[in-house]
Amino acid sequence: NDFHRTLKRANKLGDAPFYQRAFLDYRGRVYLNKSRVNYQGGDLPRGLIDFADGKKIRKSDMTYLWIHLANTFGEKGTAKQLETAAKRNKAKFLKWGRNPVKWYSEWSKESDDKWQFIRGCIELAELTKNPNHKSTLIVEADQSTSCLQHIALVLNDQELACRVNLCKNYNDIYQEIADGIQELSKLKKETRRKIIKMALVPWTYG
């Protein structure tokens, strides 16, 4: 139902530019409201929405497209590890981006964020075909386990700080917790992680 409501609203908006209504809370965080199609929404609206004005991508900017592709593909690790993982799959990404309808049965099974992922593949294919292509892709930067990072800082907990990426080495605390729970051991690795994240994020915010 949510998928069809979002798609209906997106088709109504069409290609015409529109503005997003935003507000800031007392912390300075920006939130969007009054719109079903916005880049803080679920996977589908994030995959559908574009900036109205495109920008030419510099060579150094490509790092962030690779990281975005890796994130939405389900890779984990440091920024450098994500970039390397995405480049390793470049041939597949280009194949899917050039003809997403033909290869839907392949790429749609690869990621929980499939609409953002295929949108990134389409962008990569466009940029490969035309280096002067002006990108309108929205790539949102986010922190890693930010609530637990704040808790570590408030409590001055060095051990927790290192486990949530405030130290030199990368660590995936969601996966760490998931792998230590016997009741989840029969599930796939990524499924275990997703369950823990779904529980831990609202708990830390609460």
C-alpha cells in the first residue's frame, strides 16, 4: 500500500521542480514533512527523487558515488573498503544500470535498498557514457551508529567509543551483537544484523 501511494504521488509530481518543506528541531537537525516523496523517506522515494539542477561530477566526487553504491548494495566497512568493494562490482553495476528492466530479477535481490541502489547504477552508467553528464542524484551523508557514539562520549566510555567507530579501526557493532546471539545463529548474516539494528536504533533514540 505504501509503495503504491508513493508511486501515485511521484507520478503526479512528474518532472516538474518542486520544493520540500523543512523544519529544524532544537538540535539543528533538518526534517522534511508534508510530503510523501522526500529524500528522508523510505527506499522508494529516496530512489525516485532528484535535485532539480544537476552538477557536473569531478573526478574526486566519484568516491562518494562508489561509497553510495556499496552502502545500498549492502557492503560494510570503512570508506576506503566500501569504495574498493563497489569498484570490484563495476561491471555488474554498469550492466544493471544500462538496462534495469531487463535485469530486474538480478539486482532486485541484491539489496534491501534496491531502489536507491539501482538509481546509483543508472547514474554510474550515465557518467561512464558521458563524463559531462550533470548529476541530479541525491546522496545523503549519515553518521555511523550516532546514538551510541553520543552515549560513549557522554559516559566517557573509551571501550564503547572504539566499538562504534570513534577510534582508528572500523567495527560493525550491529553485526558484532547479532553474531553473539545464539537464537539468531540460523539466520543469514545480513538478516541477523538487520534485526539487531531494528531493535537497537529506536532503543538508543528512546
